[in-house]
Amino acid sequence: MTITDAFLALSARTGRFTHGAPRAYTLAEDGTRLLLLRSAGPEDPVERLHLLDTATGEERTVADPAALLPGRTGRRDDLPAVERRLRERTRLVAAGIGGYAATADLAVAVFTLDGRLFRTDTATGTSDELPTAGPAFDPRPDATGQRVAYVADDTLYVTPGPDPLSPADGARWGVAEFAAAEELGRARGHWWRPDGGALLAARVDESALPRRYFADPAHPAEAPEDFAYPQAGGPNADVQLWVLGLDGGRVRLRWDADAFPYLCAASWASDHELLLTVADRLQQNVLLLTADPATGRTRELSRTTDEFWVDDLPGTPDRLPDGRLLTVHDTPHARGLALDGKPLDTTGLQIRRVVGRLRGRLLCETGQGDPADQYVHLIDPDGGAPELLTTGPGVHSALAAADTLLLTSASADGIHRRVLRGVLPSDLEDGAELPLTDLSAALPYPVRPRLARVTDRGLPTAVVYPRDHVPGRRLPVLLDVYGGPGYQAVAAEPRRWQLRQWWADQGFAVVTTDNRGTPFVSPDFTRAIFRRFSEAALDDQVDALRALAAHHPDLDLGRVGVRGWSYGGYFAALAVLRRPDVFHAACAGAPPTDFRQYDTAYTERYLGLPQDNPEGYAADCLLADAPGLTRPLLLIHGLADDNVHPSHTLLLSQALTTAGRPHAVLPLPGVTHMTPDGMNERLTLAELSFLRAALG
């Protein structure tokens, strides 16, 4: 094996083939303009801000980090400590202008570089640096773009002026707490009133939470990090919402926060009304509330209840412009929608996301048939038949404003993005669509995974063979797995199969299975893990392997390795500890080895409270299995991981050492839960070396 590998090196240089591709789209409210981020080429990580005229197709660069901060490389290790920590807090891994916010007409955009705040006039392409009270985070412009709210040192400020808007009371203001940012889909903590006279701001008190610590050997001069962590069964952050007037007025919004502690979403419906989505601790009840910003009083508009948990359906709950309430409507076999409690006719579809509205109808990303594919439909709120906007297999997604539609289609033929104005795909004539410029590297492999649904549970699976495979040649099997809630591994999106093809070309038959508990098959399929993670996942992965081997005789089930990260790392360790008869070696990256030590919002949603389900937590904990290890196990963990803390791997390693069970540990200095591209190259080669030695 060589020290480097051409594909892995190319993947690292190109950001896994994403550098140069457009992303982070925002359409103007009238649909006439589109803001997006894109770097200058396939090996350039530094993202610039671009503006596209959707009528003419003219595109301009409106903000370039190289012009604003000459000499800045944009690479993570070259960032100042404050910028690196801010990006890690929000899982922002892109270099350059990694994120931005804009006014509704896109006339003004704001962003930070190295903690410095910039405001861009998109018409002229000029950017001004605004003075701040400290390293700035999450800037948001008001409706005019003249004032910008931002957070510095967990305090909320508004430009111009040096004085904080939030009180100095020891709480964190204007930010999303850990549970919201990691598990509830809310990454922000402040929202401008439409007239710009006030801000809705989250106040986060984490004083009751335990602290977690880690030192980063990659940056020894920096002080050890510590952060508040909401551990399963323990206290959560106390989250309040306040309306902070620029005139000094303060009003607290009040709801039953003891019964509904999670703030999932917040927005201004008008200058005189707020909409909030809150959930109880086990997320079995989700409320849509209306709030009066003048008095702080709230009132329930809708309630969604589920005996298991209310699975998040982005875009719901919501209130349509005509006042009707949009909620999720689940049956055992399908995810659907309801208006004012009346189910809409979405027969044959699995609703995955409500993107917005177009021509008076709901624009939705959907499943239909094979869960590996995703489509875009228009759903008629008045009962008409759904209209399919995309054709062919693949993963299709959408964004819309006014009469402008942006469609992205990812399939085996590549990734194609197009803008349509005033027409639907069925109305198109030749040349009536506007493609978006994509400067990313071409994918090196035309991967054709062999997809199948297996067992009586209809488990989605895929097998990838070496490109030079000769039928009849038996191959060791590599199970490339995630297996946990919220992520679908078997999907017809071409980029995710590139690394699997590389693994196959190293001499493996690469198998991927979505076991019960993963999304997009059906509600019953997802909820099979209620109060127990490990049982369904392990049974399904084993059964899928055996079912696939019956149709793929070249799969050598006498040599099965498994690799995964996060929940996939948990499963990899679980596999060799509990089923050494099936799995013969494992690489377990960042595994949560004891869910009693994991966070509240994620763990309790599925397992309940530890004090109410001690048997379930004990059954899913890996520590007691340590004495039974008989197979090679490589544990991998980033030492700066604030999601799955490195202590999870340490605890399992200690238990294995105490039991006298040989194993290997690979610590990754400076690495968080999201491994950087250069580290991925070295890490993958280390895994390959380990698995080759273990499986022969």
C-alpha cells in the first residue's frame, strides 16, 4: 500500500467533489434574483458570494474573501482560534464565506470572516466592514439592511453602536443551545421584527448543566475547551424567548416551559404576532403557538401527538396565508399532511419536506416507490391530485419564491441544477430553463450500486463490486454502515457512492443497508427502534447480509468487516462484540458507547428517560460487552469532538483493557465530529490497513 492514494488525495483536494459547486441558495422574495455560495474551482475551498439574475442569467461575484482579507487561505487550520471555534459550534466546515444572511430582496447580505463583520451591497458588489464589540457570530440584517444584529461573547448587539441589546445577566443571548442546534433543527437564536424595531431573542441559561472538557493537542497554546452538555436524564438548558426593543423595552414570551421545554422553531408572522413551535421532553407532543409580542401571552393553535415520538417533518407545523394550519399526518405506512386536522390526499407518497408554496400549492420533496429516490411534487391544499415536477430516478430537491423554481437533480448521470421562471417543467420549451454554473470536479467513478429490497421487512440495500470484478471470484465483505435515526445511507445521490467504489476497488464487496430506525421507508419502519436501539439494527443488518449472499454468491460471509462513524461507529463496535459469528473485524469511529452519557434531545426521543427505561439503556450500552470481544476492533475518535465526547471511546477502551481484550485506538488531535478532508484521506488508509490485516 502506498502512503497516498490518487482517489483519496483528489477527494481531499476537492472537498469530496464539492469545491466549485453552488450551494446555500437564497431566492429574492419576488424570485428575480438568487444568491449563492461557490468557490472559484474544483480545488479552491474558499467560497465567494455570487448573485444571479434569474431572468437574464447574468451572474456576478458580489463578495470575495481574498479582496476583503488579503492573504487569507480559508483553510481550517489557518483560521484564528475564535473563528475555528465559531464554525465548529455550528458545524460550518466551508472556508471563505461559509454562511450569510440577506434582506428579503437580497439587496444587502451580511457575513463574518475571522470574526469580523461585513455588509455587502449586492447591486454594487461593495463590502464594508462594520465595527463590533468582539468576534462576531451569526449576523442578521434588518429589513432595510441598515442595521445588523450579531452575537459576540454570547451577548446580542445591534450595529451601529457598542452597547449590548441583551442584559448582562450571566445567560447566553441570541444563540441556539446545544439541543436545538444538534438535534432539533434550530441553528439560530435571534430574529428581527419585520419593521426592524425589535428582536426576538433566545435567552439560554446553562448553569444547571454538567460541563465537559477536552484539550486539543493540535493547538497546545490554546486553553482547554469546556462546554455545557445536556446529558440524558439530566437537566436541559433553560430556554426563554424575549422581545427586545431597540427603545429598551423588554417582554418575555410565556408558555408552559416545564411541560414543553424544547423550542423547535420561532418566526415573526407580522409586527404584531409571533409563531413558535415547542415540544415536550420526550417529543410526543408538539405545539404550534401564536404569541403576542406586546404582552408575551401565547395561545395554542395546533397540537401534534404520537405515542412513539413526533418525527420532524420540515415545513410543519405551519400556518398558511389563508389561516389554515398545516401539520404532519402519519399513518403506519406513510407520512402525509393535514390541513386543520383534515388529511390531504397524498396516496402513494411519503412526504419528506414541505419546501414552500408555488402557484397556490404546497411544494414538497417526496418519496414514491423506491426510498432511494426522492421527487418533487406540488400538493393541492384544496384536494386536487398531486403533480409530479421531476422525472427519473435520483434525488431531486427544490426551492421556490414567487413564480421562480430552482430544481436540483442528482442521479447516476451527475448533478444538474436549473432555474425556471413562470413555468413548470411540464410547460418547458427548449432553452426555457437556466442552468447554474458548476465548477466542481467531475466524479471519477460512474458507480452503479446494485439496489434491492430484502427480507420480509423490505430493507433497502446496495452492493458495490470492484470495477474489475470477475464473477466467480469470492470477495471479503465490507459493511459500510450508519444505521441510526435521521440518516438514509441507500440513496441515489452519486457523490456518496464514490468512496464506496474506492473501497470496493481495494478488493471488497461493499454492502450498505438501511435497517429499521432509519428514515423514508415508513413511520412503522422508523419507529421499530422505540425504547431499544441495538436489537432491530443488529438483526436487520445480519438478515440483510444473509439475504444478499443468497443472490450474490461472490460475497464471502466468512470474511466480513464493518466500518462506520458516529451511530455507524456504535454499530460497528456492537457488531463485533455481539455477533462475532457474523462480523470478523470493525473500525468504529466516534461511537457513542453508552447512551446514558449522550445528549437529552436525541437519546430520550427514542429511548425515553434513563430512569424510566433502565433496561433499554443497559441493553444498548457496549461497556458490559467488553469481556466478550474476540474480533479485531479499531476505535477512532477526534479529541475535539463535542458531539460524541472522546470519553465514550475512552470508557470502552478502559473496559476492554480491564478485561484483557486486545484492541487498537486511533486518537485524532484537533478533529471534531466532522473530520476534515485531509484527515479523511489518512484515516481511510489507516482503516484499510487495519481491515486488510484483520480479514486477510
